[in-house]
Amino acid sequence: MQIIKLNATNSTNEYLKELIVSTSLDDFTVVAAEKQIQGRGQMGTQWLAEPGKNLTFSVLKKSEGLEVADQFLLNMCVSLAVFEALKELNIPNLAVKWPNDILSANSKICGILIENILTGSKIQSSIIGIGLNVNQLEFNNLPNVSSLKLLKGETFNLDEVLSGILKKLKKYLTADYLNSPDALRALYQEIMFRVDKPSTFKSKEGELFMGFIKGVSSSGRLIVLLEDNIFKEYNLKEIQLLY
């Protein structure tokens, strides 16, 4: 596994995408940066990380004909990999907030952004961007954000944490898991935040409503049980889980 370490870059995802164009890269090539100037999260949000105290990295995963329609399988594999790596570090109260935020209790500690390079209806390769709060202690009063150090009261070795996550990514991003969607979805649903608990949601129109998270569909849409035993599926742009 080749690991390219940078002092600073705008975005490790963008750096890796540009590198693919000019260089022949091996599967699981990693780009890690001490400082990421324009890190991005889901829906175009900005990922802010104090230089030298966190992990901001991207991983190249070459696909073997995975259909675009099945791209949520990658999301579940990556979420499970990060979850399991952090669990081995004894980080408490871990859960995955749909689709791929990693939480400890109610606080976000890790964000994931997967960008796919397509050939027709198939995924040629994926750029898996991961931002993990490790040793940072201040977050400019952002609500519900934490780090491994805040949670455990100890300083973590960034290289060791990175190695643990990469090991789990190689475990989950295999044909065994990608070719077993039902089993993979069952594993993912076991670690979902607030699954089977009464939760408050906000629609894209700003309306608040109650429901129970029951899991995810084969396409990765959130399945919510509403009043009168009505099941409804939502995509990322249609709903926000407020807690």
C-alpha cells in the first residue's frame, strides 16, 4: 500500500483525482495531509481540521464492475471499516448516523465523502475521503463535535490510527462483502444511530415530524416508520435527522 504524505493540500480527494489522470496508481493508494485547506463533507459542507492533530486522507479503491446503482455498498463498507477500527481503540458509544457520519454518543468525530469515477453505468474507481478528529481539543463552539482525545483523555498516534483504519478498509472493501448486499446491509443497520428509536426529522421544506428509523433500502435511502404504520424512504436531500 502506497501512502503519499503531504504537508498541505486543498483537498486530499482532489489531489488524488488529479494524480489518477497523470499516474498509474495501485489499488488502495493513500494520500494523507497534515493540513487540508478546502476539505469537504457531504452536501458541499466544509470539513475544518486543525493542522497536525487530525487525520485527513483519501484512499483510491479500484472497482471491478460495480454498478452505479449499487454505490451505497461502498458507503456501508467504509462506514463499517471506520466503526470497527475505532471500536478497537475503545472509543465509547459508537454509531453511524446515516449515511456515513461516525458518532460517539451524540457527537460527530468522523466524516466520509466518497466520489466515484464512472465508465458508463459502472464505477471504475472510487476516491474515499475520510476526516477523523483525533487530537484536536477546540472546535470553535461547533455543536455536537468531538475528538478521540476529548473522549478518551489521551493523545493518539496518528500513524497508528491511520494504519488501523486502512487495515479495516482492506477487510471490508472486498468481493466477499460487496457481493453480499443483504448481509452487508444487516451489519450496517446494527450500528445505525437511533435505529428503532423515536426521532425528530426535518423535511427539505422545513417541516418537523416524528418517526422511527428502520434501516436503509438497497439503494441507500433511509427507511422511516411514520404514523399509521406507514413506511417511507428518503434520500439525503429530502430529510435531516435532528435527534
